[in-house]
Amino acid sequence: MNKLSPSVKGLMTGIVMTALILIFFVTDQPANSGLQLVVYGVYAMGVIWTLIAYSKSAEYTRKFVDLFGQGFRCIIVVTLVLTTFTGIFSATHPEFAEKEAKAYKEYLISKKEKTPGEIDEMVSSAKKHYTTGLIYSSIFRYLFIGAAFTAAGAASLLIIRRRK
């Protein structure tokens, strides 16, 4: 039997998620569209696939920490794939940084708390660090969501397996 490691499952999950994100981008789906939840559904399914496969293996120890560890290996790779994608996508689409900088400038002007020179400096800095900010936020977002999926899945699986 060909056994896939949690890392390979994470790679496959990350690739499917990336493909969905690109499809949604090309088809002009809004960022707040319900379709975006499909991406997180795929993430959850990848984690659950990893957990169930481990729970059916000979190495299964019936310990939460071991089950969570298998899921964590999967989410680390998913996070790596999606963070790399985010960085490349952002770097190849500077118009997003421009749009955000314009919105940020309008916001700062509306607050009337900064001088025009300070506003220009703040906007320039925000634009310069746009991709870096996206990467940082994607790392934490995908790790946090993945850890939540893994913890919930591992706990649920342990409860189900113990009842049998």
C-alpha cells in the first residue's frame, strides 16, 4: 500500500487551495464571497484526511499529541505553499499595493491628524512593505486556522475512536 506522508498530503492540499484561489481570482470572485469558504473547506479536508489516515495506521498511539503532530506536519506544508504563493502573487501584482496605498492615504487624510508630509511618508512605507505584511499575515492566518482544524479534528477523532 502506498502511504502518503502528512507532508505530501499538505503539499497536495496546498496546491489544490492555490488552484482554487487562482480560479476565484481569474473569475473575479469578490474576496468576501462565500466561495472563499471552499478554500478553507479544502484545508479542513486535507487535515482530516491526514488525521484519519494516521488513526488507521499501525503507528497510531491513541494520544492527542501524536495525532495533533501528524496534522501539524500537514498544516506546516500547507502554510509554506500558501505563503509562498501569497508572496509571489503579491510581488507580481503591484496594483494591489497601489490600491491599498491610495485607500490608506484617503483614510489618513480623513482623520486630519497628520501633516501632508507625514501622510506621504506613511503611505510610501505602507506601499513598500505591502507584500511583507501580506506574507506575515498569511503565515499566522494559515497556522492558526490549521491548528484549530487539527485540534478539533484530533479531539473529535479520539472521542469517536474511544467510543468504538
